[in-house]
Amino acid sequence: MQRMVRRNKFQGYHHNIVAYSLSWFFRLTDSRIDLEKIWQKQAAAASIFDALETISQIVNKHIRDTNLNVTEYCKKRECWDKLLQKSYRLIDW
């Protein structure tokens, strides 16, 4: 995920984008992803990476949509709650 975010050349906030993207993805899948299996294999299905690619784009825009300091905004519950209001439909789940 970190490599993907760096490859997209987002202008900063990489850690926030990674954290929010993975958290939202896990939430969207109703926690059906076997994180232990992914960790052990150090690999995941292409469909997971495809979804995370799109999700990271949405998250990047979302965290920047504030008048506050982005890093500080990402620490607020409001940022997470507003992200959860966005609609994104996972394909193949």
C-alpha cells in the first residue's frame, strides 16, 4: 500500500492516505479480509490492489477537503465519519 501511494505521487500525507485507505477498505469488506494470511504471504489478490488504488484516490481528495491543517484534520473523528458517508461499491465482493 505504501508503494502504491508513493507511485501515485500524492503531494504528501502518505501515512494518512495509507491508514485511511486500509481502514475504509477493511470496513467496506465487513472485515472479511484475512489480514493474517496477507501478512504471512506478503501478497494479496490483484482485486484487493485494484480496489485500494481507487480508494486511495478518494481518500487523498477527502483528507484535503478541509480548511484545517490536513494532518490535524486526519486526527479528528469528523474526518473518519465524513469518509464513512461517502459511497464506494466494491466489485467482486
